[in-house]
Amino acid sequence: MDAEKVTQNSETKSHDINPSDKQQENPDPLPLKDETENPSPLDESQSPEAEIVQQLPTDDGVKTTDDGHVQEDDSNNDEVKVEDSSPLPPDLGKVSEEIDQFISDLSNLKGDNESKPPDVPVFVEQFAVLVEAKIEDYDGGDAPIKWSQLSQEDAMSFLEFVDRMSKLLNSLCQFSSEYKYAYSISRVDGVLQRAMSYIEEEFKSILYDFKIPDSDFNSDTSTKPNKETNSSSDANQDAEQSSVAESAPSEDNKFPGYTEEIVTTMNKLSKALIAGGYEVECCQVYFLARRKALEECLHKLGFEKHSIDDVQKMHWDSLEREITAWIITFKHCTNVLHSSERKLADAVFADQPSIAEKIFSNLSRGMMIQLLNFAEAVAMTKRAAEKLFKFLDIYETLRDLLPLVDKMFVVSYADELKAEATLTRSRLGESMVSIFSELENSIQADSNKTPVPGGAVHPLTRYIMNYLKYVAEYRDTLEQVFREHQMIERADSTTGSDFDCQNPQAQRETSNKLSPFEAHMMKVMDLLDANLEAKSRLYKDTSLSSIFMMNNGRYILQKIKGSPEINGLMGDQWYRKRSSDLRQYHKTYQRETWGKLLQCLNHEGLNVNGKVNKPILKERFKSFNALFDEIHKTQSSWVISDEQLQSELRVSISNMVIPAYRSFLGRFSQTFTPGRQTEKYVKYQPEEIETHIDELFDGNATPWGRKKL
């Protein structure tokens, strides 16, 4: 830590010494009359430095180095052999024992107002000098020794010395009002601050030296398809991402980014900082380092921090990917990161559970608020039908994972986060209900006057049915959304603030009605039917209008039949009604198209006085041939994409036409003279009629004289 920080700490940690009582470098002496009785503790001859100097060797032939060690003079080695070695510098171990005893003595005096505290012994200054020398060894020069470079023994002994220094300072400060203690308090405090500065810097360095394997994250994103697309691959990707997000850390990596040995070291350093009065600095360093680590985790998961304005301006394709990343991140944070972060905080601050709880709560709360802000920003974007499914995904994520908040946070934090999440869910729900309303409006507003060629399935039908198919997969969630919205509306109204649910009679009446979501689904289907009916009237040919309704009706039924969710929503009664409507369109088509053709095969009017009226018979055959040619030419270009419906129609037409034609032909073909006359009027054999019927509804007219391959 730089000198500025040390100076600042020195100013803030005054230990309650009055400015007037602080020991100056050259203090004014006490009054002369007291000097003989109570000499100043800082008298030049009695100062701690002087006593240390007096104890150091001064004999000829022995030198004292700057750091207090004894060195023999080489010039006298050959002439004089010193038999009695000079006194050695104070031993740190011995001084430490004396310090421990002094601390104990001061503790015993605490609260005893009658006993006068003893003078500060010289070994206090000795201890400060020796510890300061240790600090200089580690933190001096341009390249301080990193904590990881210290041996376990050196690291432990250093922390023991610092802990003893901290206890000594606390003991001295109990008597801060004593003038004779002022210098020692300031001296010990200065050494302790330097030690704290070194430990804080090493604590910070270790915290920031975290490494998170890339294999722990999967940042691939996928989007849920809208309209008619295959969602299997997306579902598989989502499932894989969810498994990554929800997997717990392995036993070998209990603290992601750190080994257990490193965590143990951080625990010792944090304990030393807090004991030395550096709790605020310790917590701040830890908080900033872990916040940076968590931000890196979010980045690896694919989540980027965006402002509300950024989200509002984002193109939907980009926002959709961000939402997918948000869901993965939220699940990973709730299931993995929060628990890992709690374990780490509990381990680093094992002796201070309240600090661990506070730091963890602040870190995790900040991360959760950031994630919730994104969800809220998404809920505020412009509403569109294609956004419904991602809104639902966010809603479900919040609903399913937020109950875990109670287990992770204290009550105050948990209540705050749940309130934020509930508000976000409410806004999402409001948006989803509005999207449904806008979907209904869009169906009503779709007044395109251009009929679909060939009576094929209308694009609106495909879109709505595929949309509803996906909607039905979220049935339970949407039921909840619409119920909550209905309750809010009733609460806001003047007539239903109790939700009418407290009224048993109202409950019985409501139980037989559709749920709010089911009612909306039925309304969408009714609007689609009405829209298709209107579009069918755009066809001038009644038969083609019936084909159009059959195509769209069959598509709707097939989609409903293929989706258990939507089938369960619509119910058997609705399905039977739509099937009956489909059969009615079929009958209308047969009547309008083939009924007219069969009138040509009517026997009425052909027999006059027991003889066949050949001119009428010829006209009948000519009318049949012309009408069949026109039907074949026209309806070969019509489209029935559903193979089963196409086959059913062809079979029903064949069953209707061919027996009648074969009977008519068998009865009246002999009336014509064999040869040219027969070929002229009997254009088709029954087998040829059947072949041409099988060419209907392919979407392309088949040239005459060629059979379809």
C-alpha cells in the first residue's frame, strides 16, 4: 500500500488520543520541580532508544551494524582474541514473551482506578524495532516479497507478531490518557499500520488471482422458434444449457477460482486485518475483488450488462439471444454461484459470521438486482406476438427459482428481492395479456382481399395454429398469468375487490365456465374461423371456396390432434363440431362440382315411347365430356396438401362418379353405331375417368393425353 494510504490510516486510527496529549518529536519537558521525582519518560538518557543503545555492545573490536547485529572488527582478529562475547541484540522470541506478560499485566489493571499503570518498559520499543525490521525484510524495496513466497513457518510467525502488536496497541490504548503512554501508542500504531498495509496488499493480490475454468460455462445461445419451425434442436440446446447452469460445483473445486490452501491463507490474513482494526479495508478489498470475479462469471455465461435504453433500442433477434443468455445466467447464479459465494465468504471470514453474511448478501444482492433490472427492461419493450415465448421463459425462471431466495438471504434482503421479482413478473404478465389481445386484434384486422391460389391453406392459418401450439405448451403458466391479471383487474374495479371468490355461489357458477386463458384461446379460434369464412367468399367458384375451407379446417384439426396440450384445451366437443363442419364442406363441394356432372347421366327424358332418343343422348354425352374436361382442367390446379384429405376426396369422387358413369355407359353406349360415332360421343372409359380423378388437386394441370408418372 502506498505512503498516502499509510498516512491516511495513521490519521484515522488515533486511538482516542487527544491532540494536546500526543507525543511530539521533541516534547517540552515537564516543570523543573517534578524532574527529580518523576523524570520525563522521553528524557534523552531514559528514552527507549537510549536504553537499547546502552544494551548494544561498544567494546573495541566489536562493531554494531545499523540493524543492531554485532560484527567483530577484522583489524583486531589477529592480535586479540575476545574471550567474553559482547551482549547480543534482543531476541524476538524472548521479547515476545515479555510483551505477552506486559499485556497480561495491563489487562489485570483494567477497571482498577486506584492502581497506577506502570511505566512503559524498554522491551516495548525493542519489540517495535524488531517487528519493523521484519516488515522491512518483506515489504522493503521495489519488489516486496509475495506472501506465497514465504515459508509456512515465516508466514505463521509474522502473523503471530502482528497479532501480538495489535493486542499490545489495544492494551496501551486503555491508558491513552496517561501522558507517558503517548509515545509508545504512536510508535506501536505506526508499526502496526505498516504491517496492516503489507497484509492488506497481499490479501488483495491473492483475492484477485482467481482462475475460473472455461469448461464450467457454456455460452452458446439458442432461440425458441416462432411460426412453423422445428424446435427439437433448440429444445436440446436449452436442455444442455440448463444442465450446465444447474450443475453444482464438484467436490474437488469447492471454492471456484481458489484452492482450499489459498482460502485458508485468506482466512488468516482477513483475521489479522480485522484484529488490527482494518475491518473496513478488509471488507472493501474482498467485496471489490469478488464483485469483479462475479462479473467475469456473468460474462463467461454470455450475459452482458445493458441499460434500459440499450434494451429498448435492441433489435429483437439480438435481444432474443440476450434473453436466452439471461435465463442460463439466472439459473446458474441461483443454483451454483450464490451457494459457492456463500461457502467462500463463510470460509474466509470463518471467525466473523456476521461479516461473512453481510458481504455475501451485498455481493449476491447486487448481482440479482442487475439480473432483475434486465428482466424488467425486457418487460418494458414494445409488445409483439413473437416476444410472448421469451417473456414466458423469463416469467417461469423468476417463478421457479425465486423461492430459493429465502434460503440464500436474510429476511430483509430476501423480501426486497422477492418484491422486485414480483413487480417484474407482474409487468411481464401484463405484457403477455396485451400480446394476446393484440393477436386477437391482428386476426380481426387481417382483411387481405387476395385469395390464396388453388384454395390452399392460408398463411394466417399456419401462423396462428403453430403459434397456439407453442402457446399451449405453456398452458399452466399462462393459466397463472391470466388468473393473476384477472384478479388485479377485479381488485382495481369498483365491484369485485374481493375477487368474488369468497362467495360460494359465485365459485360454483365460475367452476362450470372456461378459465380466463381457455376463454382467450376459444376467442382466437373463433376469430380465425370467422376470418377464414370471410376469405372463402373471395372465391367466385363455390367448389373452390369449399376446398379452401376443407384445406384450412383439416390443417387446424391436424394441428390440434397432434398437440395433446392444445387438444386438451379445446376439448372433444369442439373437435367434433369442427369435424362435422369439415364434412359439410365436403358435401357442399361434391354437390356443387360432381352433382352437376351426374345430372348429365340422368336417364330421365332419354326414353320416348320405349325407344332411346339419340339426339338427347348425344347431347348428354357431349355435356358430360365437356363438363368433365373443364373440372379436370380446373381442379388439377387446385391444391390439397394433406395427403389423407386428398386421397379421401379422390376416393369419394370415384365412388360417386364411376359407378354412375359405368351404368350409364353400359346401358346406352350400344345405341351408337360402333366405330366413329361411338368414339365421338363416348370419349372416356370408366378406367380413364378414374385415372383423371386421381390427377385432381395436385396443384398443376396435367396435359391431356399424358398420364402422370
